[in-house]
Amino acid sequence: MIWKRNLSGFCKMGRTIVTTSHKPDNESVEIARQAAEILQAELVERDRLPFTRLREKYNAENVLVAARGQITIHTPSGECFFHPSMSVPRVKAIRQGRTDHMVEAMALKTGDYMLDCTLGLGADSVVAAFVVGESGKVVGVEAAAELAYLVKCGLAGYREGPKFLREVMPRIEVVHDNCEQYLLAQPENSFDIVYFDPMFRYSRRKSSSMEPLRGLVKPDPLNSRLIKEAFRVAKRRVVMKENSFSKEFAELGFTRVIGGRYSPVAFGVIDKQEAAR
């Protein structure tokens, strides 16, 4: 995993402290120590205190907890933990020969390199990693340090799902960086697909499982400068997920929109071959 050790300038939406469960085992203590070191966060004793008291005592907004070999983050909006979300039924559907609108919009295939500029909890990257296979590559960029670390650990240690997902998840490369800075550092045509899901950042998505993440992410809107860089880095397509009726598709230059007739979301496509005509 690529990690920015200097967190200044990156998404830090509130002070985060690191602790353990009330009666931690040695593994959890070590996980907490590593998390505090990587995130440059304070490691504190739990002292059997509830999270509200911990926040007050240490003037913190978020509490990262290592317990039973896993990591969770407690924000003012609730508990955040890694889970594969809709990637499980989506991959199962792909295995059955059904269409996935994101995969269709990307024209994704075995061996492709895909850059996910808004990793979030990584569900879209998991689907992409399954499709591109071992000969392909998926890189997920996340500016929020705590969220990037949570997903990095979750992808590496996921043991509950079907084998075909467990084999895919560790292949995803998690990068803690600002997506614009990351794009600026990439060579031209270095990824087949560059992907954005700005919807992840906004409250219009009503999923209760996503709500605790609101305090960890920064809702920076996409802009034409960012799309221009994505176009330079992409060999074939730039793809954006948005509300089906969003005006941003046209405003940002996405010439084609793909999605289900009754789906609340759609995928805008900028195809480099079409743009060159």
C-alpha cells in the first residue's frame, strides 16, 4: 500500500484517536499501535470508557478501535467498518453472465488497468478487480487517511465471503492521496479506465451503512480540471457515477450515459477514441 506519511493537506475531517476494546488481546494491542503510528494519531487507554466520554476526554471526533483482530471507526454518526457491500451480489451476477452497468460503461475486460479515484469502502474496486483478473490491476485512491487505512486492512484480512472474492480483494492497491495530485503524477495513458464516484461524498445517498462515513470524507466536487487530467491518464475511457438526471454529465463533458431504466444512478462515459474523431 502506498501511504502519505505527511498528512498535511489531506482529508482530516476531525481529530482521531486510537484505542482497543475493554479487554484487548495481544494482536489487538499491536494492531492499535500500528494504526496510531501510520495515521500519526494518539494511542490512548480505553479505561472502560464509552466512546462519548473518550471523545470528550481527548477532544476527538473519531475513535478508531482495534478489537478481535479487526478495525472499526466510531464517528459521531455511528460505527464504520469494512464490508464488501453490494460487490458480493454484483460479482455473483457477473459470474452468472448478467450485465453490470459499471462494467458495461467502462467496457472493462481481463487484463485492464483501472484507477478508482474515489475509493470509499471499495465496493466498485472489488467488482473491477474481479473482472480484470490477475493479469489486470486496480488502484483505489482515497484522501481520507482513516478510511483508506480501514479499507486497506479490510481488503487484506477479509475472510467471510466466497472464495472468489477473498482471492480478489488483496490484489487491490490502496493509495492514500488526493486524487488530483495522484493523477498529476501519472504518465499519459497509464490506466485503461479512470473512474469517479462523487455520489459517495454526498448525503443524497440514503444508505444507513454509509452515514457514519460522512465525518471521514471531504465532499469536494469534480471539476473540469480534474476530468482533463483523468482524460490524459486514461487510455480508453473516463467514467463517472452520478444521479441519473444529474446535469454534471453534460457540464463535465460526459457524452454518453449508461444505466438501468429504473436505476437512480447512471454512468457517464468519455471515450477517448470517440473524442478523437
